[in-house]
Amino acid sequence: MATETLILLAAITSGIITAALQNLKWLRVSQRVHYLPREVARVERLWFDRRPLGALWWAAAAALALLSVQGAAWLDIPQLAWAAVIAPLFILPTPWRLPFRGVTSALSWTPRAVRAYAGIFLAQILVGVLTVYLLGPAGVLIPLLFTANLADLALGFLWYLERNLSMKFVHQAQKRLKKVQPTVVAITGSYGKTSTKGYVAHMVSGTHSTIASPASFNNLMGLSRTINEHLVAGTSVFVAEMGMNAEGRIRELTNWFPPDIAAITVIGEAHMERLGSKEAIFRAKAEITEKAPTVVLPIDQKELRALADKCERQGKRVVRVSAQGKKADVVVDPDLGTVTFGPGDVPSPMEIPPFGHALNIAVALGIAWLLEVPKDHALARLAHLPVAAHRAEVAHSEDGVAIIDDTYNSNPLGAKHAVHSAAQLAKERKAPLIVVTPGMVELGPVQFERNTQLAASVITAGGELMIVARTNRKAMLQGAGGKAQVFDTRADAVSAALQAAGERGVILYENDLPDHYP
């Protein structure tokens, strides 16, 4: 067998082995970003920026491939052609320390994951055939260098396949919804939609037979699954959380499952990474009102105040709510400790739970009022509001430490509220406050600034800041003025926090990023 052929076969074998292993990393990332195109390459760029050693391995692989092509001719050393066999192996450590098997976000081999893995492999093969034809053995490396980009390309094509495969479940859910005919309550917002959904279900369930979409089942397949598995005859209220990652997504959800009542909690900076501006986020969220005859909107935010006026001009029934004591149909006033439940009602005393968000409560009360839940019943249930999992859950360790778990879906508004409430609790207990956080993500151009502000708020509150991992380390160190401890893993930070808290301390776990983040 000729040496050139042997080198080619060895390079192809090396490339296939590398691809089979490396693709496990990117498949896991794909699964964590919900198989959204363009997200995999974004994660790769983040890793290269936070852990530059991975970029050096990437560059070394490219240099070896170039050496295999030109080195033999330039240096008159034919053996350098074998560098094309070694080059693919240099891709394996990239991105540096991104694990093949996750701990906090392990790969789940679902049928969709299998299709995605095959799609990524096929994209590599198609590109590899072309580059090997043009460059010889060194061409094996090209699809490996750009695996993240090819993964995004494959996910883009597979998106349409997955939609077609899922349509039968969507049609089934639509038929069931029409058959049962519950009042559909749709809730969205940059923050607070999951908590508000839980509040609504809690307040309404004593008066109406109610189901709510579980956890964050807020996309087309999640809502379809909820309806198909849980909506039964006799259900009178279905509370649906509706999420989005682009303009048009919520409009699609309301086309399939038209709401009778639509509500928005707040327009914030979540999704800035994907949508680019707060105006685009507002447009995307406002889609939930298009098909709804009745809407519940907070008037504390100017965008939603204007939307309420627009909906009213369109002939919709509008229930305005406020959490700042403004004149509205439903008013929750945290400063006065009162609530007004419907037009013409007189304020009644109420106590907002320490980690409950007044705005979410106001929106939930507005929906409860529309569903004719008696005032005494609604207010009685305020004292026992459910806490969504990992959203400001308060527990106590055996040693007496107060632990606040706010690790899910952290955002600037929620984080500010959590730090303030945790600081108040620490003051009441006359104990230290420790905040463990990796910071917030998916905030696009404002992410650095918001994490700087988060760190500064912890220091201002007299807390001790423990920064986890590297995603937002630079921003938070800047915000804390260097007065923070840094840890590579959450486990190390938790151990240090428990030690620093003593017997009466307060620990706030603010956000917890899965390990596909650096």
C-alpha cells in the first residue's frame, strides 16, 4: 500500500474517532440549549473566551494540519505528512475542560438526541469528503475545527423534521382542548411567569377544577404534552405558561391554544442575547394579547401601561393591576400592606410572604378576580403561596443555617429582590449573609453591567460574595471591588459558604449554571 494512501486512511480513522467523541460534547450542549440553531457556536465562543487554553489546542491542531501539507515540501521532510493523522487528536481537549459527560447536565439519549448526533456526523462527513478531496489528509481536520458551527447547521435542518414529527401530538392536544373547553389562562413575561402560574393555580383551585402546565413546560411540545396527559373532562381552568426565544413563538402558541385570559408579568432583559433589544422582547411578549378577549396587565411599567390602553381601544376587556400603589383594578401595596381586589373594592390588609414578589401576586389576583374567586378565599390563600422549585425556596440546615435556594432562571429584577430579602433575614437573625452565585446569563449587551451591579449589591448589603466558575467572574469581581472569593466549582463554594455561615448565617444561592457553561 502506498504511503500516501496509508496516511489518508490513518487520518480518516483518526478523524472519525475524534468526531465520535467530540460530538458527544456538542450534542450535550445542543440538548441543553433546546436544540436551537446558532446556540452551539455561541457556547463555544464563550468557552474560548473564558478558557483560552482551548483555543490554543485548536490553533495547534490547525498548525499541524498545515505542517502536514506544506512542511514536507518546505523542509524536505516527507515524514511530516503524518502530522495530518495527529492533528485531529488535538481537537479532543477543546473547549478546555468542557466535559464529555456532564454532572449537572448529563446527556440524555432521547430519540431526538440520536437524530441530532446523526445529523452532526452527517454534516461532518459531507464537509470532510469535500475538504479531503481538495486538501488531502489534512482536510480531515476542517470539519472537526468547525464542529460547533456544523452542529448549528445540522440543528437548523433538523428543526423542520422535528416539527413535522411533533405535529400529531399538537393536533391531538388541540382536539382535547376543544373537547374539554376549559377557560385558558395564558401567562408570559420576562420574569415571574412560572411563579405567577403557580399563584394562579393555588388561588383558583379551591373554586374551580384547575390544572397548570408543570415546571417550565412553556413551548409548543410542553403545552401539548400537558394537555394530552393532564387535561380531563371537568377541568374548568387551564393555566398555561407561554415562553419564547424569538418573535412569533408566542403568536404560534396562541394560534394553537387560544387564551381566554392573557397576562404579562413584566418586560425585562431576559432574552436580550437572542432578541437584541428590549423593544423586540416587548413585541414578542405582547403577542400573547392578540387573540385574547380579556387581558391582565401591570401598569407600573410604561410599555405595559401603553399596551393596556391599546388593548382597550381594540375592544378587549382589560384588568389593570399595580404593585406600586397606583390606581388600578387590582392593587397590591407592599409599603402599606394592603390589597384592593377589583374595581370599587376597599383596601384590605395583607401580608406579602418574605420572598413573594408583589407584582406576581398582583397579576395572579387580577386573574383570580376575573375568574370570580371570592375575595376572602383569594386573600386567605395568600398566606400559603406555593414557591416554585428553586425560586427563593427557604430551608434550614441541621446546623440552623437559613438557606435560600434561588438557583433557577436568575434575572436582574429577581436577583435584586432576593439579595434584599436575604439581607433583611440576615439582619433579623443578626447573622452573616453569604451569596453564592455564578452570575446571570443570556442578557446580551447588558450582561457584564448587570453582573457588576449584582456583585455590588451584595457588598452594599454587607454580604460575603462567593463567585462560582468563570462565566461572569470578571464582571462580578469588578462590581465587588475585588472583595469576593472565587471557586471553580459550586461544590467548593457551597463548602466554604457553610463554613462561613456558622450556626445562624444566611446563605443565598443565586442561580446555578449547568456545566456546559465555563
